[in-house]
Amino acid sequence: MELVALLSSGKGSWAQVAGLINRGEWEKVILLGDSFAEKFTTDKPHEFIKVDTSKLLVDLKQEIMEKLGKKIEGVEVALSIASGEGKEHMALISALLSIPVGVRFTALTKEGIVFL
């Protein structure tokens, strides 16, 4: 399964994303974020998609859909929205559903990776 994760604001949220990347067995890792998020590093292979999170909600959704739709190969993705804010989450989830692709929310817990 492919992992799609938003890299945005939120104290410690990048650590959650890094944990998911490092502990999971992902076919592909796709990270989305603004220019600041390009500073995120991981030793695991991944693709970074730069988006303008200052855009209005509908415009942000459209940008994500155009850039992300070409990258997803499966019919379902694991999605982490541990990082970011409501507008970014809404744009990303709406874009994924419009591609269309199924979404399985995922998180890293003390017990390991869980699908919600």
C-alpha cells in the first residue's frame, strides 16, 4: 500500500510521519507540503510534492488533485494527517476521494502502525 502524508505545522507531527515511514512496509511514500516541508529528511525512498498551502481551500484541493493523481498507482492509500490544519486536511482528503482513491487513515501508536 502507498503511504500519503501531509507535512505541515504541529509540534512533533513530523516525528509521527517519520515513524510511519520508517516502521511501515510501503510500496511508495508520497509526502506533501509547502516549501518549508522540503526540509524534512528520511533515509527511506519517497516522493515530495510541493503545494501552496496558502491557497484558498478549493484551489488547494485542485492543486493537490492535479499533482497527486498522477503519482498514485493503487486503488487505496494509507493516509496520515497527523500534521497540518483543517483546511489542508479537507483539501487533501477531498482531492484523494476525487481522484478517486480509497483512504485508510493510519497512525503510529505504542503498539505500532494502526489503520483507523
